[in-house]
Amino acid sequence: MFTLRALPPADGNVLLAAYHDGLRRHWSVGRRTIARLIAASGRSGWAASERRLLCETVRAQGLSMRDRKGLHRLLNPGAFPAEANPLKNKQLFARHAAAAGLPVPDSFALETSDIANWLNRQSIIIAKPSYCSKGQGVVRFAKKGGRWEGAEGPIADDALRARLLALWAAGGVIQRCLATHDALADMSPGALPTLRVVTCLDEVGTPEACALALRLSAGGGRPVDNFNAGNLVLSIDADGRCGPVWQAGPDGAPIRCDRHPLTGALISGRPVPDLDAAVALALRAHLAFRSGFTVIGWDIGLTPDGPVLVEGNWNPGTDIMQLVSGRGLADSRLGALYCHHLRHLPSQRWQAAGAIERDARRV
């Protein structure tokens, strides 16, 4: 995989101007030429799917998913190599969060536990491959009548243990499946709902919660709540209540609703449980992970026992945040902080950034 940075003929908004101007001022003629060719090839700006998802007004002040990675990589120099990135290496994340005293799911660790003994204490587990995003490869296994079952049906104990150990050896994590908070059970059937909290260091270096979105399962067999997997996302108002619900339609255009499409439960206007505690957890987490990371998108699980830190993202998606807020990133507090940090970025960081950079796994 590669990170591409493009220089289009026009910047569009103040955030893109701050980003592109820094590249223009610090890059050689050759590097600027490559970046202009990338833009001319259509590898920057808004993809067709984003044009269906976000209206023109939002896009005018927005940041596309294609452009965000190059920008985030500048702001988050700890992103690569991925093996050393605690927000990409899931085993490293679990160890770092636990060491910081942050609430995380009970996880298997080969150094301290035998897989058979750990499984004996569980009834439902989640297995996640490392270095993946958007819920890719996540599977769930449940113990029913003393036997384990997955999405493909029953699985023998020895086969399950072998599969999980192989995933662990490849860097993945195996965790207890967290229950959903009772207040959200009819709003998120099938998967744990997570609160996405985007935190960014402010002008004096203190983490600030700048954007919120609640993700809910639409139902079905997949144990994830990602919007791109057909699930729901919504904003949260100033009173801590659910805003309108969005789901991608068959053609990719967003469909707005107030009730859950499967359960019929009213969602809009419902209070979000433990909201303040979840946001506080995200701020604590950024303090623990701040080395090398200016902006982080946190996924906070809302459980009967309180908020739990599920994962952090060094390259948080911009599409759902712009969808639920109804405005582009440049027209937000988060966008203002992006511009602040870009203005104060060391020259060496700009000069080290390439038009095409390899996403290194190892040093």
C-alpha cells in the first residue's frame, strides 16, 4: 500500500489550502510535478461514492477520503512503520492501553495464558486480524450447548484453537465479546455500538474532543457496526441525544430515518448513555497515545459496565463525520486545529513527505 499526495490546480477551502501550500513551499520541482500528475490522473479529491454520500455544500468545505491520508500522515508521524504503530498493531494497542490503566476488553495473550483455558472462561468471543480497518476480517464465535459456533456453523475445539492461534501469530487479537448497554439494545442488534470520538491536540497541546458520531448495527450476521458495512451512523446533539439516523442506500446515497430499519425502535431523540464518561475516556486515551499522534479517532464501546476502549485510528474517516454534522471539515473546530498544526509543522516534516510514500509494515 502507498500514501499518495496530489496537488490539484485549485485548493477549494482553507484546510486544503493550508495542506497544499505547505507541500508547494517545501517540495522540489520534481516532487510537485509528480503530485500534479497524481491529481490529473484522478487519484485525489472526491470519489464517486463520496459525491453520492455528501452534498455539494459539504464537499465545498470538506476533506475527501483520498486526501485525508496524506494529511493525517503529516500530523501523525507515528503511523509508520505499522508494526510499531499502537493504533494499527492491535496487539500493541491492547498492551499499551492496559498498561495505561484504560478499560479494554478481556483479551487472550499467549505470554500469560493458554488458549484452551482462556476459551473455557468465555461464552462469546471476537477475533480481529491486525493491520486491518473498516471491520475487515472480524469474526465472532459463540458457545452454544458446550460447542463453539461461528458464522459458518459449528467448529471443533481443536480447529477453533488452531484458527485463533494462527490469527494471533499474525498479529491479531482475540477478545471477549462485549455486551451492549441495555438502553441501546433495540437500536443496535447484532453488534456492539461504538461512539466515534475524534480527539485532536489543541493549540497548547491538550487533547480536545472535536467530533462525535454514534455507530449502530443495522442487524444481520456481521459483528461490526461500521457504516461501510451497511450499518447506521448518527450525530449527537448538545443535550446528548441521538440526531437523525443515516444509512447508505443501494446506490450509495444516504437514507435518513428516525427509527431502526430492523427493530422499528425510535432512535432520534433518545439519550446516549454514559456519553460524558465515554468522551472522558477518549481524552484519557489520547494522553496515553499522544506520542507521534496529533489526531486520533477513538471507538468507545457502550456496555452495561460503562464505556470500554475498543480501538484507536490514526487515519480516522472523514466521510461519516461530515455526513452526520452536515458540514465540511474545514468549517469546524477540528478543521481549525488541523490548520493550526499544519502552520506549525516543522520544515523537516514537510520535506520528508513524498508524493508517493510506501506504507511500511516493518522498520
